[in-house]
Amino acid sequence: MDRDIIGYCSALAQARRMMKLGIISLEDFEKIDHLLLKKYHLSLPSLFRDKALLYPKTRGNMPH
């Protein structure tokens, strides 16, 4: 696997853990994700992005 992908996934896993522990908010997590995408040269629709960021639970006013 590419070093950029491993670095991104590893750093994002740490951020996700901090969010679940309540250390950072969802908004902070999203900011971290965008910074990591730039740092590791990945695109927004990358396959390696967090699924929760790619597919929000609700779209408009109708939940899934």
C-alpha cells in the first residue's frame, strides 16, 4: 500500500477515536479530514475516506 494512504488512514483513525471519546467534535473531525487529504495528496472522493463523511445519515429531510 502507498505510504500516503497508510499515513492518511492511520491519522484519521486517531482522529476518529478522539471524536468517539468526545475530545473533538464532528466539525473538528471534518476539518482534520480535509487537512489530512491535502497533506497526503488524496482527493475528496477517495476510496479511503471515512464512510461517514462520504455518506451522511440523512439527505435533506428524509432519513435512510
